[in-house]
Amino acid sequence: MPQAFLVDNSGLMWIGGDAEGIYTIDPKLNFQSFHFEKDFAADLLKNFYGISAYDFFNWKEQYGVLPSSYFLRSVVGKNKNWIALNRIVSYYDTSIGKMFRLPELPKFNNKNFAPIKGISLYDESPVVIDDFNNIYLFRNEKWELVFSSDRFKINIKPTNIYFDHKTKILWVITESHGIVKVNFSTKKIDYIKNNTKDLPVNHLISLVPDPENDDILWIGSNDGLIQYNKNTNKVKIFSGKEGFPDNVIYSILPDQSGNLWMGTNKGLLKFNPKTYKIRIFTRSHGLENVEFNRFHQLMLPNGKLAFGGAKSYVIFNPEDIKKDHFSPPTAITQITLNNEQINLAERNLNPVNQIKELSVDYFENTVSISFAALQYNQPQQIQYRYRLKGYQDEWIFAGNNTEAVFTKLPPGKYVFEVNATNTTGNWSSLIKSLTIKVTPPWWKTWLAIIVYLIILIGGIFWLIRFRINQEIIKNSILLKQKEAQELRRLDKIKTKFFANIAHEFRTPLALIIGPAEQLKSAESEEEKEKLFGMINKNTNSLIQLTDQLIDVAKLEAGVLKPVFVWGDIVPVVLNIIKAFSETALDKGILLNLESPEKAEFLFSINTLDRILYNLISNSIKFCENGDTITVKVNKEINGLSIQVIWLSLLPKI
């Protein structure tokens, strides 16, 4: 006896018994399972159509022949459910609720057993194919043989058919020869087999057209559900890789909403041909049998679908199998760090599902989080996805896995999020989140980083100072080397200078000694005066050389400053030239002056005297007998130019 009753937020009913525990009832599922009284076809025809498979369809059990259910074929037309069994076709008129039977197919080769293997509709008239590969069309109240078996190259062993009203092509699926296209207009027959690369498998079991797309056929096989495009011959297979419970598709029936219901080896499958979404129903959904059989499928008069297995069958209304709209919350059930469950008491934490933020040390950075959706009617149907924002921002699809593992998380702040679907695969709007902070080691803290930066900046500053000091020392050494080179150069210049000065001193001294010796033997006053004049002139030259030495000393000391006067420069130049007239005359050198009559400028007499004296002296020194030295004074726009020109009359060798 029930003692307690509860309906949770997902709509699941919980019933507590007196001594038998707790039961759950899911009102969104309404599957009815029945054990066979005879077999699938016989039971359904008797219980829902009110006819006998044996009397109505002349079915007789024969040795070595499978039960009638394996030869049951059906198709739904406008207000009519067509059923074919043995060699008889009948239809149930849903508008009046009555069953009608058509004449039996004609006998062929006097063989008793050649059942119908496929049925379809040609303008609401049935078209069938039998076990001998004969194709019949019911027209004008009788069966017409449209294609006889001899039109086929081989025994194709058909399993079902579909007639395309637009193209007038009959599509035949077979046990071992793939697809056969029979064109009613051109009478042409084409074979589409596995060896043509247009079909992945030749053994085909069930066939239905797409509820909305006329170009698509859905074919059940041992390798999965095949989507076949009639125009392009392209195929797509849906099997275990796409989430199907099994690759074997025994039977297919469409519902009024455009979904395909399929019987497999591991449950009942609901498939949306548009979105490719699937929903799997097993024993946990109320199915007594999950292993279905080929051709055990039938649309019932009340719009319900029936699928049969080895010992039982299930009946349901697809509209009663309601979609789950519940958004289940997700709870965190366990957290482990480095494969050890966290101790909530030691960390002073709330119960694991109430933790909002978890802080872990850097050496505890392998984190495992277990979770579960709080929906209890079909937990095996729930799928999960998770992500760790800041580490993996994209959702990771986990399927039925309820654990997320993150290995060696680097220090930082992350947000773990987990989301679950409901039993029909819709993602919940409720997302569970947990903030995880992985603290860095002390050598990676901000204080340590600041210290590293200070040390780095100090090191760079020291290196720059060191390089600057190195450059200063290097430049100091180079400067001293240049100074030493300059001193050596100056010493050479001084040596040369003093050698030249000594030579310059020697010339006037020699010019003084010569007349002095001649003065001893001079008798006339005129000759003496002349010699005294020469001695006086060269003595003045010697004094000038001495003044030049003094000027050099003043120049080095930086105290030599010229004294400028305004006057006529021509007489000054003439006096300097006269000082060399005797010397030039003795060497046979012609000394001339070319200048204007008057040239008044601001000039330094001493400086001019020294410069011009040196130029003329050097010219006389290197001149030969007969050479000419000309001193030119020219007025320029911006001043005055004085040139000492040496013209040699002898050819150079």
C-alpha cells in the first residue's frame, strides 16, 4: 500500500510503499508492453484490427518458415492503413473504421509460398513486389503485372519498396544487392550496390521516405541508419558514433510530427531528420523489451505505433511521449586536490555544493571536480559539459562523464562552470559555478616581482655606470695617448724649428763675421762705412730672429697680442725688402716689389714684418743665381693680399 506521495520539480512521482521501498513514475512516458499470445502480426491484427492473420490473409504455418511477423509489410495513405501479408493486401479505412481486403495476387509458377516483400502507393493504389521479384499494381479492381521477374538480372531478394510519385521510380531495397531503381516510365532498371561506392552496405532492411524532403530516403541496415539522396546518390550514415544505441536498424515508422521511430538491438530510438537529434528509450523508460526484430512494425488504427521483439511488443502514442522541458540544476558532489579529497573541516569550508570560492596552494594545483544533475527519472540520459574560464573558455562536452580533471593549473583565478541536459538533451538554463584561486609560490608573488624589478633596474643602472666608467677610462687613455703623440709631434716641430732658427742665426752671423774680417783690411772710409752698414743690417736681422724666438715663447704662453695701426702699408713692405737687398745682390737674385703707390689699411707692423721677413728669407734660401723674387701687394674687395713669388730661370732636372 502506498504510504507517501511526492512530485518533484521535474514532474517525477515518488511513491513510498508500506514495506516495498520507494517507486517512481514518470508521467511523461506512456509505453505499454505486451507479451505475445501468438506472434507480433497475429496479435496486433486480432486485437486492433479485429481480423485473423490465418483466415483473413490465408496464412498457414509451414515447416522452416518464419512466423508471419517477418513477412508483415505496411504503408499509410490518405485515411487508409495498408497491410500486406502472404499474397493478400488489405486496408483499414480510418474514416469509417472498417477493414477491406483486395483480391489475392495471381499465382506464379504454381508455387504456394511467395509472400509480398514490399508495399507502396501509386496514386493511392497499392504497388507490391513478391518474393519472386514480380511487381504488381492494383488498377481497375485487379492486379496488373507491371514488371516480371525475368526483367531482373538476378534474384534481388527484396525487403521493402517505396514509389516516388514525381519521378515514377520504384525504389527497391534488398537483402544483398543494395538498391534497385525501377523506372515505370522508361522501363529501365538500375542497380546501386556497395561496389559502386554510392552505397556503404548492400544488406538493407527497412525503408521510409523523408517526411518533408522528397529527395531523401531513410534506410535501415546492419551498419546504421542511411540517409540517401535520390538525386545526388550521396549517403550519410548515423550509427554508434553519432550517439545511436546500436548500428542495427530493424524497423522504421514515421510519426505525425515528422520524427522517425526505430527499433534497434538496444532499445527504441526517436530521431529528428531535420536536427539529427536523438532520444533513446530502454527498460528504464518502461520498455519491457529492448531488442526488436526486423519488420516488426505497424501503424495502428488509433494512430499509435507498435514495435515488436522476440517475446513482446510495445505500443505507444508518439504524442504522449512528452518532451522534457525541465532545467535540472547541477550540484558539485566532490572535490579532490592531487587525488586527495579535500578536508572541509580543516579548511573551514561549507558543504561541498555550497562552496562559492576555493583557494588552493600552488602545489595543490591538480584539481578534480565531480558533479551530478538533480534529475532522477532518467539519469543515464543526462549529458554534461564544463569549462574553466580563464584556462579553457570553450565548453568541453563530457557526455555521461560526471568528473572534470584539471592538471597542473598555473597560479591564477578561474571560474569552473558545469551544465547538464535534461532527459531529452536540452541544455539546462541553470549553470553551476565555482571560483578557484591557485595562489602563486612566494617567488612569484607581487612583492617578489617588485624586488626582482628593483634588482633588475639596479643591475641595469650599475651596468650602465660601469660601461660609462669604462668608456671614460678608455677615452682618458686615448686622450693621453693622443697627448703623448702630440707632444712628440711638437717636440719634432720644436727640434725642426730650432734647427731652422739655428740656421737663420748662422746666416746673419756669417754676414757679420765676413764684413768684420774685411774691415780689418779696409783702407778707405767709404769702404769702411759700407762694411759697417752691412754689419749693422745683419745685426738688426739677428735681433729680429731673437725677437721671433721671444714671440714663440709669448705665443705658447698666450700673451702675444698684435698691435694694429692705420696707415700706408707700401713703405713698410719696401723697408722689409730693402733689408734683403744686399743678400739678394750677393746671391745674384733679383728682388722686386709690385704694389700700388699707396695702400692704407689697418695692420700690425710687427706681425707683418715677421711674416714677410720669413717668407722672403726662405725664398732667398732656396733660390739660385738668376732667380727672381717678386713681392706683390694687391688691393682686394675685403682687404689686402701680399704674395711672395719665386720665379726660377733655370730648368728643373
